Amino acid sequence: MSIKVTWYGHACIGLEVGKYRLLVDPYLSNNPLAAATPDQLSPDTILISHGHGDHVGDALTIARRTGAQIISVFEICSWIQAQGYANVHPQHIGGGFHYPFGYLKLTLALHGSAMPDGSYGGNPCGFLLTSEGKKIYLAADTGLFYDMKLIGEEGIDLAMLPIGDNFTMGPDDALRAVKLIQPARVVPIHYDTFDLIRQDPHAWAARVAAETQTTPVVLAPGDSLSV
Ligand code: NI
Ligand code: MN
């Protein structure tokens, strides 16, 4: 069975694994490029990579409506519980857990992670999902780091990498990331949402195609692909 991956804009990603629906970094209601509103999505699981508003987004609103379990680093799960929402599963970087939808490991990310109210959010993370015989790496907000090579050694079918620059890797470093990870396919994310992160994803994809063995896939918000 394949995994359906939908990019809703910015860093918000939907993953459909069999009957399970995961939603990553659900920044929708304040996102000018969002391809869905919070009430249109009904995930059973929500992943939060770090505490910034453009990633926590509508997580609590959606979770309170659907009862979704929120998975994140320990500190963010504690913050979620402090907001009065109990259904969380804390993990931390390097740790994986076997869920009904697959094995989810938290990965290193070089970034910040204060919560929207200024609370401590711990370390930011990315996600590595192993399911249906496939591996999907969601780097989340991060700068380039050489240990991406270690993640790549697992054999990545799809990587979703930020290319926006300013807050995360820009096009040059994201291209270097592709060379370290060597995924079968790569999707650029975290660009064009704000003026500070305007990029040309097609120009970047052309460089990926010319300089690596990876197939670049440029999605429009709302587009899906199967892994
Ligand atoms: Ni951020
Ligand atoms: Mn961000």
C-alpha cells in the first residue's frame, strides 16, 4: 500500500497511511497560502516539529475537535497538556516509537523552538517515518547539518526540505542537503508564505535534477503524491 502525502502549504503536510491520517505542523488559519481550513481536516494524529506559531498553528483547535493524538518533543507535549489537552505522546530526538501507522523517529533540527506564549519548547525536531516499507523524511525548519548524511543512509524514498532561506536552509544549502540525503524524491517546502522567504521552487528543482540523482517534485499547496 502506498502513503499519500499532501502539502497544504508552508510546512503543513498530510500523510495518509491506510486508515490513519496524520497532519504535520498545521499552520492553516493564518497562512495566506493554505490549501485547507482547520475544519476541513480530521487527522487522528498531529505532529508538531517545534514551537513557532507557523508550525503549532491550529494544532490545538483541530485536536480538540477530532481528539487527535499530538506527537512532539517532551517539552511541547507538556505545554499542550498545560493548555488542557491530555492526548499527547512525547518523544525526543533520536527516539522512535511503533505506532499503528508506522515507526516514527524524531530527528535533529537546527532551529529555535519558543512556544507562541514564550514558554520553553525544548529542541526543535524533524520526523522520519518508516511505514509500508517506505521511509519519509520531513526535515522541518532547519539549517544544513552534516548528519543529514546519516539520515540518508537509512534509504529515503521522499524528503521534504525547506528552501525558503532567512529562517531555514535556502536553495543552496537545501541542494547540499539533497546531496547528503540522496532521497529518491524531494519536495521543497517552507517558501513563499511570507516576503522574507520568497523563492523559485522550479529553478531549485532544475538544479536538483541537473546535479543529483534525486527526482525533484514541485507541489502547489493542496497537491498530493504517493510514496
Ligand atoms: Ni520555525
Ligand atoms: Mn517556520
